[in-house]
Amino acid sequence: MTRNLTPSRMADRMSDNRSVLDAVLDEALVGYLGISLDEGPLVLPVSYARDGDRVLFHGSTGSHRMRAISSGAQVCFTVSVMEALKISRTGEGTGMRYRSAVLFGACSRLDDAEKERALDVYLDRYLPGRTAEVRRSTKKELAATMVLTLPIEEWSVKTADGFPSDEPEDIAAGGWAGVVPLRTVWEAPIPNPDLGLGIDVPASVLQLTQAQASGSGS
């Protein structure tokens, strides 16, 4: 199936730069996987990981929705990163700074030989180094987990930046206009209620919060 990936509006915001796409996929924390099922259209919020030229998803082998997606049905996967509100002198001109991506294709199911490595990629995507700190998955856990892969072949990415563009008469009339940046932060770790005494926060978790703190002044 071939799709027209050129936006019907504001085509100047589109990029064909693969590095722009990768940056959006790597930065966004949640994606939305859309599929048409017998029960009707469905969009699922999902965690995911980019692994080179493919995107990984995982879920329960008992899920009929996961089985439907793994059967080769066409899917649409979207992510977005909101960076700021663009505040115009008018309601019409108010909008967002954002980067967004849409991927199309069909998912395939990874076999057992690839599954464990894919789950490592998945875990380290959110917490780099975490796989070295936890026990390996058991055979039972692996058997209960389905890992799907979507090839990065058919995609579209858009970027909206800059400042509001008001009409000359609105500028002359006065009123404030500008940008309000948005920043998402990781806060201090909260220990589990059942955590034993003397157990330190692991390095992967500390690295997550410390890396953010070191970059906050930029």
C-alpha cells in the first residue's frame, strides 16, 4: 500500500531528514498505535523503543489485540514532542511548537531468539544501563511476552517552531505575543513502601535524574 505522505496543509513543516525522525522517536516517551479491528478502530497509548531501523512494542501473548497486530494488519504509529505554546495576539494565531512523526506499515512478531535482546533494548531505552542491574527474564516471563517490530520505511515528520505570525493590524493594536517553553522533568526517586533498609538508589536511576540536572542550565 502506497500513501501520500505530503501534508495537505502547512507542507513547509515537513522534513525528509531521517535524523529528525530518529530524534523525535528517541525523545518522545509515549506513542499511539492505531489499528482497525473487527470491533472497530482502536488507538492504543504504548511505550516503545527505536532499535535502528525498526520500532519495538511489547505486550501480553494473551492479548487478542496484540495477536491482531502481529497478524500483519496495517497500523499507524504516531508520536509527538510538545516544546512550547506560541501565544499570539489573537486566538486564531495561538498554537504550539512541536515535533511529530507518523509511521505506517505492518508489525511482525519476533521469535524467541530475538525477543530477549529486544526487551533489553526496550528497558535501556527508558533507563540506560538498567539491564545490567536486574535479573534476567525467566522462561515463563518470556513466554508470556510478545514483542512486535514495525520497520521504519514509510513515515512522515513535521516540525513547528518559531514565533507567532500576527497580522500587521494586530501588531499595531498592541497586546502581548511570544512563546512559553515547556519542560518535562524527572523528580527525585520515591522508594517503594516495601523497600528494605540500606538499599541505595541504583546507578541507572541516579543517572536519569543527574543527567537532567546537569543539562537544566543550558
